[in-house]
Amino acid sequence: MRFKDYITEGINDKGIFKSCFMAGFPASGKSYTINQIKSGGIGAKVVNTDTWVEFYGSNIDWVEYGTKVKTLTKSQLLLYLNSMLPLWVDGTSSNSRAMFRRKGILESIGYDTSMVWVQANLNTILKRNRERDRKVDEQFIIDTYNKLEKFKDYYKTQFDTFILIDNNDGALTDKIILKSYKKMTSFFSSPIKNPNGQDLKNHMIENGYKYLFDTETYDKQYLNKLIDTWYQK
């Protein structure tokens, strides 16, 4: 079986060339909030090393499993990009250079990018962190909070679709969830705006291509180079 035969998605699926960056403070409730506003009709994939960390267990020995987790994460992203799948990109908001590097990689291929920012105040975040099984160092949370507060307004200017969601205790009402859900469904369902994506999709349809590996430019080697850049520190 060929590598691309493991993938069932293709050029005519909904949500191709669409990606949303998940941003917010540690313990602000990002994962919960995103799960509430995901479009049921668009199977966007989550890009996050936590997927494999949870698979092996949160207390894994990184000396033994670290390389394996990184390899699996990269292989998974390769599959997603080859099929141009809609993406939720997590884990980058506190590192602006990494976030914009990944945004640039996606847009160079043809993706439209958006951002959902999950907001909560510091006291709420610290309280939730103390209640979690996987606790984060409190000083790290405080430092990250102060850093991200400076980024928020700038990030808002860098995405045509930017959704700010208040997830303080009691703030995430059904009305807010529905409004955000409709916005994200509209983003993932809308026509591709990125000229690179428009041209590439038309080229693939004209030539009967289903995956990026079919094209003259985006072979496996090229995509692997992009993914190595994606994960460089």
C-alpha cells in the first residue's frame, strides 16, 4: 500500500486549506472551550504533541519516549498537510516566533489562518490549575500570563478571523458558545481566500490530483522540510 493510500480525505472535502490557532493562557480552559465551538460538519484535526503524550501517559520518561513522541507528531502532521485537512493548531501562543513561523508555513501552502483566544483572569487560572491532575508551575503561569497579555492586541491585527472568548467562571454562556460556533463554522466552511490555496486547488482539480504529494511542488521530501522548520526551537 502506498503512503497516500492511508489517507481518505482529498481535494473535494469541506474545510481544506483552513487552520485555526488556539491561543490563551495555561489553565484558561482552551481545550474545553474549543470542544464547545467545533463545527460538527468539519473534522478539523488538532495539531499538538499532547495527543501522543496522553497516549503514552503524562509521566512518560522523555529520555525513552521523547524522540518517539516527536516522530509520531511529525508523521501525523505530514498526513494532515498532504490532505490539506482543516486544522486546530495548539501550543504556540506563548512563543510568538514559533506561532508566526507556523502561520507562515501554512499560508505558503495555501491555508487561510484564524485564531481563537480563550481569556480568563489570573486568579481564575491559578485556581483551575490547582484543581487539575496535570498541574503547571504557578510561576510559569504568572510569567506566561504577563507575556501573553502583551501579545493579545497584536495577534488580533494579524488574523482576518480573530475570536476572543471569555472563559472566566460563569462567563461562557450558551449564547457565547453558539455565537463563536457559528463564526468558526463560517470560517471553516467559507471559500478559500488565500491566492496560493485557490490556485493550488484549481490546479489539482484540473489535473485530477487528490493530495499534495501528487503535485509537482509538494512531494514528501519538501513537506518534511517544512515540518522540520515547524518544530525547530
